[in-house]
Amino acid sequence: MNDMPRHVRIVEVGARDGLQNEKTIIPAATKIELIDRLSATGLRTIEATSFVSPKWIPQLADAAEVFTGIAKKPGVSYPVLVPNLQGYERARAVGAEEVAVFAAASEAFSRKNINASIDESIERFVPVIEHAQADDVKVRGYVSTVLGCPYQGEVPVADVVRVASKLHALGCYEISLGDTIGIGTPARARAMLRAVAGEVPRAALAVHFHDTRGQALANILACLEEGVAVVDSSVSGTGGCPYAKGATGNVATEDVVYMLEGMGIATGVDLPALIGTGLWLSGQLGRETSSRVARAGV
Ligand code: HMG
Ligand code: MG
């Protein structure tokens, strides 16, 4: 076991992963207000939107309007998802300074989610990363379905290691390992993390757990014990991928912050302000928050 980190950087994905699965189109002004409220909580990385095909993700067709409308707070990064060069160019046209590319460890999920094989998707990222390096734009890389796939079931750990190390070698500064359908349990999460850490430095790894089966906090803890210090989460526990059957919300940021701060691990996040933002968002979405901490109060 490695030393537990003393600080954790939270990557807030609520405005992107959290909203992409919402059926009713949310006004751009609401998305902008969400991101501005999140910026005021002390979060340093807030994924803002996706420049994917609007036919595939209609909810985020307003990506340019949202990205342009947010009040960018100094010291906060606002990465955006891009699936290809077209997405990268759209993102750059509105001034994005950090992008995220996303590949899958499962061949079946890759086809459903981005209409390409894993290798084809990685080929598409090569020019994106080359342009980004020339433009001084940071690139984060996601690997989805790292603990199981809704279409092919088991995902061999060797496939996760291969995709993660390929993205890292291409120039992604950080690799976020995604349990897209929230199927993992702590021992498997730890084993997967250790295998990836054999090829990619631990300092370049992040974890991204959906909480479909209530395992996310336990899985995060197992990965923190392995030295991971970057955790993706979504305010109010919103989230899911329309192309991953059964994928429900991301782990709630409120619950992650509560756990970490309770263990003496600093996040820099103002928990009451975050809870207020999550409750405001669940009001906008017309349903109860998924954050246990917000429901119980601190
Ligand atoms: P495709 O249909 O194969 O694309 O989609 P294409 O290259 O054949 O182009 C078809 C049309 O799409 C063309 O327009 C293109 O211009 C347009 P037409 O000529 O028909 O009018 N197009 C675009 N338009 C705007 N922006 C673009 C873009 N690219 C093409 N960037 C594609 C391939 C990858 C584009 C599509 O499958 C796609 O956008 N998929 C995105 C799906 C998605 O966003 N999924 C959720 C995010 S992943 C996730 O949630 C997991 C994660 O959270 C981690 C985890 O939980 O594990 C990250
Ligand atoms: Mg996700």
C-alpha cells in the first residue's frame, strides 16, 4: 500500500457527464449558472461541456454558448470533451484551453459510444493531441468500461492497461479510469489500478466511478490507498452515458468531499457551498439529490 495523499484534486464532471444523460433539454443559462456556482466552491477543475456530435448528444448541442457564457475564474480549469478534430476545432474556436479525449477498454462499448473501434478512436486522437500540443492546450484522457462493459461483460485488465498507456504515451497528461456502469468492487478496482500503474505513473492517474451499485466511495478509497490523488465526481450525483445501458449517476461530489475531509485529506472545496449548489441543481432538474451527505446535512 502507498501513502494516502494529503490533498486530492476533484474533477467536477456534473456539467458534462451529469447533464449529458438528461432527457429534457436544460437551458444554456441554467448550465452556465451551474458552472459559475461550482466555480465559487473552491473546485479547481470543472469539466464544462462536450463538443461531440449534437446528433449523438442533443443535450450538449449548446456547448459553444455555454463555454462562452461562463465566468472563467482565474486558477480554475474548464476542460471540455472532444471526440475528434472537428470537436477540437469547435472547442478552440471558443477559447478552450484544456480538452479531454475518451476511449474505451471494451471494443463493444467503443462502437456503441463513438462508432469506432478502439484503435480507430485512438487514431482520431493523434491529430487532436498534435494540434493541442502546438496550441499549448492540455489533453486529459479517459478510459471507459475499465471494470466491465454493458455489452461485452468482462473487460480484461490487459485491455485497460493497453489503452491507458497508449493515451499516456500519445501525450495525455492525466488518464481517468472510468467504471462507466458502476460495476466494480474495491479489490477489483485496486487490482486494475495496480496493473495500470505498472505502465503509467500513479501521479498521472485519476479515477471516475459511477455509483450504480453503491460501490463508488469504497472503490475510491481503495484507489486512494494505492496513491491516486485525483477523483472525478458529479455534484448532486447526476450522470450517466446514454450509450451505456444501466449507467446511472456519478459518485456525488458532496459525498466524496465529506469522506476526504473527514479523513484529513484536503480538497479545497467549501462543502456547505457545494451542497447548496447541488440542492439548487436538483431543484432545477425536478428531483431529489443523490448525495447522501446533502440529504442528511453536515
Ligand atoms: P459519426 O456519426 O460516426 O461521425 O459519429 P462522422 O464523423 O461520420 O460524422 C457524421 C456527422 O457528425 C457529420 O455531420 C459530422 O460533421 C458530424 P453531417 O455531415 O451528417 O451533417 N460531427 C460532428 N459535429 C459536431 N461536433 C463534432 C462532430 N463530429 C462529427 N465533434 C462521433 C462519431 C464520435 C462524432 C459520435 O459518435 C459522437 O459524438 N459520440 C459522442 C458520444 C458521447 O458523447 N458519449 C458520452 C461521453 S463518454 C462518457 O460519458 C464516459 C466518460 O464519462 C467516462 C466513463 O464514465 O467511463 C467519459
Ligand atoms: Mg462517466
